[in-house]
Amino acid sequence: MTTDRIEKRIIIQASPSRIWQALANAEEFGAWFHMRLTGTFTPGARITGRITEPGYEHLTVEMLVERVDPERLFSYRWHPYAVESGVDYSIEQTTLVEFRLVETPGGTELTVVESGFDQIPVARRAEAFRMNDDGWTAQVQNVECYVTGQLDAV
């Protein structure tokens, strides 16, 4: 088992274009991810936002958009599990989050990969990996529920 990379896959009964809209539109992305984001997902853009998940509303998030290849790949960098108030995470390396779409019989395969955990400081690496591993399990389900109309927008 690797501790540098998390990978989750799901087949969603929706078109690549519908899933793409949920990934590449900051407002829709925030709806299923439980964030209120400002900005547009374009390469090089810094997107900021607030977590809307109950109990985590005090947290902010910053993402640096890497790639936007329509209906194929969306990626960004961020500081994983950056939840301690008063900690300057900007001095740490970021991880890379990639969303890949492949049309399949009966739907679309969505693969989410977050890599780069081995560059996170040892003191918080295992917890960041564990929390994000659990988090991505939930988030791929949220994407599926959102695009199939089973998750209300936040």
C-alpha cells in the first residue's frame, strides 16, 4: 500500500459532459463538495472558499488550478487536511488532485487521484492521508448523487 497516493474510481450513470459541469464549474463543485468558492476554474487561477459542512464552517480552502482539459481532466493543488487554526500551511508542499473522466458503456468512469503526501511534513502526513482517503470515498459518492439528482445543492 502506498502512502503517497489516494485513488478512487466510480462508474456514474451520467454523461461525461454532465459530470464535467459538476467538476469544472466552481459553483457546482462547491455544491457537492460542501464549499462556497469564489473564482473560475482556469489554469493558473487561485480559487478560495469556505467549507460549508457543519462543524467545519470556520475553515477556508485555497486551490491552485493546474489543468482544465474539457470532459477529460481537471486538476488542482491544495494543502490537504489543513484544519488547524493558527498553522501556516503555505510553507508546506501541496498535493495534486486530479479528476479524470472516461466514457464507458452505461455511464462515465470518474477517477480521483490525490498524490504528493510523501512531501507533507511527517508530523501530519499520516493523518492528512487517512482523512483525505476517507474524504475522497465520500466525495465520489457526492458527485454521483449530485449529478443524478440525489444530492441537493448547498
